[in-house]
Amino acid sequence: MRAKQLTVSSTKRNFHVTIVTVRGRGVGEPGKRLGRGRFLRGDFAWNVLLFRRAWVSKLASRVEQGSTEASSSQSSPEPHLLLDRAGIPLTSRASGAPPTQAGPPDRPKLRRYAGLGLVALAFMLLGGQFAAVAAYYPLNTELSQGTDVATQWHAYIAQNVVPEVLFVGDSQTELDIDTSEIANLLSKSAGRRIEVGKISARAEGPDFLEALTYRVMSLPRHPRLIVFPLNPVTSNAFHENGWDPTSDLFQLSDPIDAGYMRLAVTVDASRGALLRDWLVPYFRTTPTISTALKCRAVRWLEGHLPKVPGELRAVCDELAHTLATTTFDYKTKETVIGQYRQWLPDYRMSSREAAHIRSSVQLIRSGGSEILFMVYPSRDVIEDRASAYAKFERAAGELSVSLNVPMISLLHAVAMDDALWADPVHLNRWGAKAVAPAVMTALMGTPLVRAALDK
């Protein structure tokens, strides 16, 4: 019998491999099992290496090229390692000694685990974004008491009957228009039921309203008449960048519409922030979610503590406050007049906002609907900013004529009765009910509107 033993150090597996070549008879009994699935039989040379064939080829090649050294056959035999089919070293059957570990880490396996970890992290982050959006909408509705853009928009697209008359606008549209009262008056005048709706966004101007108009007109069914506001502050060149529409444009993004997204990026001066919010909604949704959860905690504390610190209640009280049930007070009057002195130092119609108005008119008419301009009621600030208001009324009239769009001005339509006003530029719910007959009369007195409703 002759035996030759070679020891090869594998750099890809962290152990040594001993190759034993045996020739001749009498080495073990025929059929004796050595390791898993290997037998030693006489008259043959066997490599006792339980390893994948690819690795056997590599090791054999290295031995032939002299890249490995053969240990002397005279030296005392060291325990050899038997490998299972997965390439894992087994305890030496000769000595029972545990396998020794050597060599660098298994880099392919580490890379594989690192890749799996990155994939898992990506799924977690993506899932977190979806969870943030899912939590955002109901909590935003809760904070705004249903006056936020997303809640109004989702309600509009979910209704079975499209309103024949739709008011779009800012906070004056929200507070000054009583849709139920106006619908009842119009229905009585027309002799049939006429549905009236509104979608409003506080402090938004013609840039956002163009995007909203696109959304409305991109639906399969359209209103017959859209009432579009003209506002001296949001159309003023001296206050052109007064408010950022990014938040409301984000709220109007569901369901996804590629055409709307292109337009929204165009009308938003902060388009970078809007793109960021679409790609990573966490930035837009987290503040709202945080505030809503804080207010829930404050309400819970109010039910369990005799007194809650004022600094905790301040934000929640402000959000819960609604002008619809507020009556006029002179402290608020001075605050609003001070704001209008900053926002309306003078008036010149912004060319950019005028372009958004023209685009809205085109969108409405191309969809087969009619458009009407409306100027909403105000008090106190008209006298304080008399010169700016005069310039505004003149510019609004010229725009109306140039676009051939009828305009209704309710600027002086409501009496200076404190019970009807929330502040100098907003009516409360009683004022909205009081002005409804004037709105109905103005609508039905406009031939274009009457023709649209009589179709």
C-alpha cells in the first residue's frame, strides 16, 4: 500500500483541506463508508475529499501548477477534514478533533447577506412611506375638520351627482358660500333641482386654482358653471409670492395623474419641495401626523387632569377654531387691517397670476363648461385700502372684458352688521346665509349663466 497526503489551504473556505490518495489493497474493507456518500474500495486510487466538483478541479489545478506544497509522506499524518456536500468541514473521523478554522472571511457570503439586508431595508423604508401617507389623510381631515383640500377633493370625486354650479376659491369661498342655501334658491328659481358645490383652499390664488381647475375638468363629467374668484391680495403683483401652494398641491395629488403632476410642477414656485414630497412623503406627512397625535394626547389629558398647561393646548385650540361660528370683534379687525396694509400697499395685477387665470378660463371652456368671475364681500379694509381697491376693481373689470367672462362683484353686498361677519374679509355662517339671495340673483341675472343652467 502506498499513501500520499497533500494539504491545501483554501482561501475561499475558512478551513484546510487534506487530500489523501491511497493505492493498493488492504486499505479498509470494501464498502467501508468514509464521510457522507463516499466508499473506499481496493485496487483504485481515491481522493478522499467530500467537496463540490468545481472545487476539486480548482484544487487539483493548483496542485499541478505547484501553487500548493505537498507535505512529506514520512511526516506524522495530521487529521484530515472531510467535507459534506455543502462544503462544510466535518469532524475528523481519524482523531475526533474538531475542525480548525483559518483564512479570511467568506466574502461572497458576506456580500450576499449585505445585499439581502439592503433589500430588506429598502422594503421597510418603502413600507414606511405608504404607512405615512395612509395615516396622513385621516389625521389631516381630523385637524382641519374637513376643510383641507384632500378631504374636499376626495368627497368631490366620490359623489354620484356632479354639481351643476361649482364654486372654487380661497377662504372667502369656504366661508361666504352656503351651498345648500344657494342650491335651494336656484332650484326654486329654475323650477328644478340644481346641485351646488364648492372646493376651497385657504390663502390660495390663481396658480393653485389653475391646477384645481385642471383636476375638475379632467374628470369624465363636468359642472355646467364654474364660479372663479378674483381677489385683490392673491392677484397683486406687490404680494406675488405671499403664499406657497406646495402643501395644497400635494393634497390634490391623489389619485395619481401624470398631466396634473406636470402642471403642478409648472405652477409651483417651490417645485423642488413638491417633487421631494412626492418622492419621499415623509417630509410632508410627518408634521401633520405629529400635531394630530399631540392634539389627541391633549384631549385625553383634558379628560383626566383638572387643568392642561396652556402651551400644550395653544396649537390644538387654534386648529379647532372656526370662523364660521365666530362673530366680529374689534381686536381681530385691527389685526386683519394690519395684515392688509402689508399685503396690499398698492395694487397692480400680477402678469403671472393673470396668465394662470387665462389658462383656467381656457381649461373650463375647452371642457364645454362656462365660467363666471366673482369678487367677494369685504368691509373696513376697503376704506383703509381705498386706493388699492379702486385699482383692483378697475383691473378686474378690464380682465373680465378682455376674456369675455361675466363678473359679479359682491364687494359691498353685505351690511356692516357685526353679527354677519367673522372678520373684515370673511362672513360667518349667518352672513353666508344672508348673502345667498344676492348670489342667486346675480347668477340668474347673467344671461350666460341662465343659458348654461337651462341646457
